Amino acid sequence: MFGRRFDLFTLFGFNVRIDTSWFFLAILVTWSLASDLFPARYAGLSPATYWMMGVVGALGLFFSIVLHELSHSLMARRHGLVMSGITLFIFGGVAEMTDEPPSAKAEFSVAIAGPIASIAIAGVCFAAAHVGSKNAWPDPFVGVFKYFAMINGVLVLFNLIPAFPLDGGRVLRSILWSWKNNLTWATFVTSRIGVGFAFVLMAFGVWSAITGNVIGGIWYFLIGMFLRGAANMSYRQTVVRRSFEGETVRRFMRTDPVTVPSGISIDSLVEDYIYRYHYKMFPVMDGDRLLGCISTREIKQVPREQWARYTVGDLAIPVCAETSISPDAYAMEALAKMSQGGVSRLLVVENGGLVGVITLKDLLQFMSLKAELEKR
């Protein structure tokens, strides 16, 4: 979902990050406010004032989204969920949960917390704008507060649409989950509604572009594409989590992995192991002692004509958290490590020794068989 991200600050123990795509949104919001919305509503101000209002408006949107996602995060923490942080990107923000809520009640509480926070922000800003109008505050102050109230109201209305993964979709999922006691089915139904809503947005975007609102049409189309992808991905993640629920690495690891001695050349590694077994990564052993692992990534860093000059031990990567996992860790942790590291195999290490290898292929085969046998 994200590209390059930057850590901004920590709020109540949560790391707030910003994706590079957010800068595009900030520029777009500032420009539209300074050149269109504020001049249309408050005529006669200087260009510098309009741009100042636009910048403040964009910052207000930033903090509104942060507070919205912070409310989700605080409620999730209250229900025992681990949160990896809050990230703002081009389509808004997301509180990053590492697991599904433990119950339908927890799902409802976490989902509704964000809209409640946005309603509170909208109410406070509306009251401030009202007081400012009554007491003849300068137009820039009143205008910015009215914008904050309006944009938070829009956030509430949009997020409460019952289409997963929007907050409204999560609320609906919690209700369906409580009704049928089946999280996978509830996620399937709400994610299909999410995909349908995404197609509506995309169609509206095309229609808007054809009728002259090109920028708005492109924006609606892109949001629709994002929601469609997010809905499908969320359903797949739920299926994966339910498939591996309670399962540990020990069940899936291969206890007789192919290992390579540290003293052979890279030439021999390629010819006798990689081309024979078709694996991209191998554990590296020095007798009975595990040294680490070697993969095609390391080999590609050495020119082909120099393969005979280097041994496996020269290029082997020591055992580390990114390349290894405990046999008692959950299978979902192994999948997460593989995804984050872009690898398909992990060393299974216990008390410093190699006890097996776990592969993405074996995990996916198990998930496919389980889905086929237990399909409703």
C-alpha cells in the first residue's frame, strides 16, 4: 500500500508516519483552497492571505486525519490489539493493526471510534466558527474554522458508508459477525459491498471527466481503484489469518532441509545446489554449526567471472531476525517476515541451531487445501 515513509512524531506511544504520496495531496488541497474555495467565499482578501488559509487548511486536514486514526488506535489498544503505527498517505490515513479484532464487539468499538472523533472535531470547529461570526472575528479565522468543520463532516459521511474497509463497512462487518459468528463470511459480504461501491466511484469519476470536471473525475476514479484493491486485499488477509489461526511454524517446517557447506565455491553452489534444487536460499553450515544463509541476492553482487574465487562462507549472511524464525512462532509471523523481506524461505532456528526451513510454497499449499476442504 505504501511507498517510502518518514517518521514524524510519536503520539500516545504510536508512531505517526507520512508517506511521500501525502505531499501530493497536501499540495493539491492547499492549491484548491487558496485558488478556489476561500476566494469564492471570502472576496477581497490578498493572495498571500488566501495561500496562508490554504496552508492552514491543509495542516488542519492533516491533524484531523491523525486524530481520527489515533482514536481507532487507542480503542484497538484498549482491546489488546497491537498497533504498528499511523500512516498518512494520498488517500487519507490508516491505523495499522497487526491482527483482526478478537470479537465483534471489539471490531464495532474500534471502527466507530474514528467517526466519533471526527464528529467531535467538526462540532468544536463549528462552534468556534459560530462564535467568531458573532464576535466579528477576521474572515480568515472564521473561514478556516468553517472549513475544518466541513471537512470533518465529509470525513464522517464518507467513512460511514457501509463498504469495507471504510469504517462503516467495519461497523457492518461487526454486526454480521455477531449475527452469524463467522468473521470470514462477514468480511466477504462487506468486502463485496466495498468493491461495488468502488466501481460506483470509478464510474462517477469517468462521468465527471466526460462532463468537464476532469481533475475531480480522475480523483474519484483513483479513490475507487484504491478502495477496490483495499477491499479485495482485506478479504484475502482475513482468509489467510483464519487459515493459520493458532498454527505454529513447527507444523509446516521441513526438518531435513538441503544445506551447503561454507567451504565450497560460488560456482559449485550455483551448479550443484541452485540449478539442482531450484531454491533461492540455502542454510550455510560449518560442520554441525549454523553460520547463516546465502541466497541469489548475494550471488548477483559478484560478477560471473569471479564466482570461482569466492566461497559460500565469504558471502553468507549471519543468522538474524530477518532471515530466521523460532519453531514456536505463529505461522502468520513467518508470512509477515517473508512479505516484509521479499523472501520465500526462512531458517527455523532453536537454541542457535538449525532445526528446519519454512517456505512460502508450503504455507500457501496448506491454505489452499484448507480453503478447499472447509469451503462453505
